[in-house]
Amino acid sequence: MRQDIILSGAGGQGLILAGAILAEAAGVVEGKEVVQTQAYGIQARGGASQSTVIVSDSRIKFPEVLEPDILLCLSQEAYNRYMPNLKQRGLLIIDQDLVNAENVRPDIRVVALPFTAEAERINRRIVANVMALGTLAVLTGVVKPESLAQALPSRLPERNWPIAQEALAVGVKLGKGVLSA
Amino acid sequence: MRQDIILSGAGGQGLILAGAILAEAAGVVEGKEVVQTQAYGIQARGGASQSTVIVSDSRIKFPEVLEPDILLCLSQEAYNRYMPNLKQRGLLIIDQDLVNAENVRPDIRVVALPFTAEAERINRRIVANVMALGTLAVLTGVVKPESLAQALPSRLPERNWPIAQEALAVGVKLGKGVLSA
């Protein structure tokens, strides 16, 4: 099984970092096949920023993501740009306060959660990315939340470890809330 | 103009980090078009580790690296794996103490330097990656050494900034030595 993921948002929201953490968790901690890509330049300018991660049980022959199975959007612009390519019956995860997802295709499963507001509540808006990863892990099974927790230290300065682990735990809880709803 | 680069070596030599630094320097600091990719899993196991970086003045339409213009190898296994794909008249940069590049194709330009030995001399074997980036920058012009220096802090813990900047300076000097030879 192969899952194609796009993590998107505005510059400064840490989506490239989120992609690196997800890739490390799936590829290094869990030993899955992973290809992770980020673009800088035309694609990245104008506010939108994205990282793609492919996670697979077998060798990844085609390393590009054309139609993601899973799309995370933390900004309206990223939503406008990437949403049209989301696969049939794909999963869309958005920040409910930053993205207006009206009139979304009826085949899409939409999960809207207050990542950034929750991140502000624990005092660091910047960890909304890690929180969203926790939710994505719970909802998709693409990686275990414990693997994300294990991957965090290698990608973050030590002073940010506690807040990132807290954000991850909140994200996992938000995801479990969706599952049990 | 587009330049395709593969940074390769063994796990633990920091090639994925080197790719991230190069991408940040070219894409964020210099505002060029950049696509950076790393793979974990079958491709990454068995000792070999690699990161690919595409740097271009215009939009990157095909984001895969099949035949690099520039190949950095810090291990024999990486050399054995990636060397056959190096483009005609491509540039091969190797660690002279870790890679045996006998019988290399006559069209290839080979630059063999003691990155790891020099990194050990300044007390941190792990900065051979940053040193090699400095040499690569001087020899190829793909990015300015100053842009690498500017990109380092966002990718390394603060305690490693001085040693990384020193390694970068040594790499630049090694590169200039090659140019003037």
C-alpha cells in the first residue's frame, strides 16, 4: 500500500519541517519506504509552502505526487491550490479557523480542527504543524504517533522538544475525538 | 540553466542535512527554483544515503534526477551506486580517503579531496558534509558560499554553528585550491 501526502500552508508554518518529521518517523523509525520532496521558488512563493511525503510498504517506483490521498491545508491559499488535485474519496485535513472549505466535493472526507488556536493555547503558534501531524497519524495510520514522538528530537532544537511533544499529544487527542465522533 | 545534484554517502554522514542546507541556500537565500528530495527505505538502507537537489533559473517541470550533473560521494558504496548515472562530462567530487575512483570514465571531471580528514582535523568528522558543500559551491557556482553560510543557522543547533562555519570556510578554500591548480 502506498499513501501520497501533501502538507501545505503558508511560509513560516513549518510544513517543510513537518514533512521531514513525518518522513523520518515513517522511514527511519518504522523502516518503511519513503520519498520526501520540497520545492522552493515559484511553487513556494506567493505565500504557499508545501512538502510531499510518499509512504509505502514496497519500493516507490514513481516518486512524484500528482493526486494526494491525504491533504493537509493550514492556509486558504494552499487549500485553493492543492484541493483540486485531491484524489477521489481522499482525506482533507484543514485548520478550521484559517481555511474556508465550503462547497467541497462530496466524495471528500473533511476533517476541520482548530490546530493553530490550540497551538496558541499552549503558547506556541508554530507547533500547529506538529499537532496536525499527530491528527493525521491517528486518522490515516500512515505512521504511529509514537514514531512521530521518536522522530521529533532529531529535527528540533532541544529547547522545543517539550512543547512539540505536547502539541503532538494534543493532535493525537483531536484525531481520536474525530474517530469516536 | 538547470543543475541536477546528488549528494551521496553512508548513513550518518549527514547527506540529507547537506541537501536541506543546499536547498535552503539556493531556494530561500538566493530565490532560485529548487526541488529537493530524499528517500528512506530500500534505497537508503545497506549503508547508502542520498539527497538530490535540483537548482534552476526557471520553473522545474521534471522534478526527478535521473542523470546528475554533479555527484558528491563520501563513501565507496555510494560511488559504486551513483557513479554509473553521472552525466557526460559531469563533475564528480569524492572524499579521497574514503572513495577509490580508479578507472573513472575519461569524460568525467574528478575532484578528490580529504573532506573527512580535514573535518577530523577541526575536531568534528560530522562536518565533512558542510565542508564538501563549500567546495561544491566554489567549483560549480550553483550557489554562493555566502548563501550557504546564511542558510546554516536555520538547519543546525546553535552549538554547531561555529564548527559548521569553519568547515564551510575550509571547503571553500579547498575548492579555490582546485580552481587555481
